Amino acid sequence: MIVATAPLAVYASLLACVVTTAGILVVMRFKDWGRNNATYFACFAAGVLIAVSFLHLVPESLAKTADGPVLLLAGYLAIYMLNRLFSSKVCDRLGNPSFSIGLIPMLGIGFHSFIDGTVYSIAFSVSPYTGALTALGMVLHEFPEGIVTYILLLKGGFRETTAFWLAFLAAAVTTPVGALSSYAWVGAQDETVLGDLLALSAGALIYVGASHLLPMAEREPRRYSYLLVGAGVATAIGIVFTKG
């Protein structure tokens, strides 16, 4: 299984890296366009991630492991607690306002992107279809993630060149690093362990979609933002129910 699926996970993570970098470059070149449209990308990605998680990843994990419900909750809470750690505890200890604006979100996004790479390995180890469906929503959310990382670093007082390299390393490079460092171990696991890992991943993705991406639509309301969420859900439904 690992021979067939590992390259797919790595290719997907590299695509995510490219898309994240594109987001950073676009906002550097077209600052107003990037800021104005990042919400739309986030809303569409949220719709895809949430629908894919509930319609495919959750049922797939429950079919493989009896511990699915507990692990779904664990995955959701784990990502929540990690986000809280990076956004509050670390920030308080550093005590620097510029860090709270730029560096702390960058650290959180970097860790999150590393976990994304691990999720690619898990999903493609379950099946190429599960991997491709998961990658659809995840790659879509990389574009606004690159924009957000870069903008926050600029607000933290970093120069444009420094902000680019920090955003590139934290938000883009960490994803293939996560995939490359995890696929050998993930691909060697049996079906039950893969089900456990898939349940954890589904819980994490639900958190990313519902608690990280969707609030962008509420904080920065755009005329068609909710339509983009619906379009993302419809896209995922179409793919899931036309399988085979």
C-alpha cells in the first residue's frame, strides 16, 4: 500500500505548498485584490472540508474502528487546544505586541500546515479516493492561508522580503515536510489504526473548517460569501455521491 500511495501524498503536499506560495505572491503583487478575495477562498474551502468530513471521512473512519466517535472528538479538541496554546500562552510569555500580531500566528499556522502534511499521508494510505477528496478541500484552503500569514507578518512590523520568507517557510514548506516525515510510518499501519488516524484527521478538519475558516465569513462579511460556502458543500456532495 505504501508504495502506491506515498507518492500521491507527497505530490498533494507539494501542490499545497505551491498553492500557498501563490497566495503569498499574489497578495504581494496585488495587495488589495488579495485582501478583498481571501474570504471567498476561505468560505469555499470551508464548505468543501466540512462536507467531505461528514459525508466521507467520518463514515469511512467509523467503518474501520469502533473508537471513531471518541477519536473524532479528540482530533477536534487537540487542534483547538494547540491553537489556544499558540495564540495565548506563548504570546503571553513573549510579551511582545509585534509577536502577538505576526510571529505567534505564524507559529500556529506552521504547526497546522505540518499536521496537514500528515493528514495527506493518512488519507492516501486509506485509499487514493479518500486522499484525493481530502486534498480537494485542503489544497483550496492553502491559498487564503498564505495570504493571511503574510499579511499578519506585515502587521507585525516585518519588511516585505522577511515576511515573504517567513510565510513561505511556515505556511508552505511545512506541508511537504509533514507528509515526507510521516508517510512511511502511516503506510505501515493496519486498517484499524488507519481508521483511528482517519477519525483524528476528520475531527481536526472539521475544526479547521468550522472554527478557523467559517469565522472569516462572519468577521469580514462579503456579498457572496455564504454562496461560496454553499458552492463548496455542493462540490463535495457532487464528488462523494458520484463516486464510481
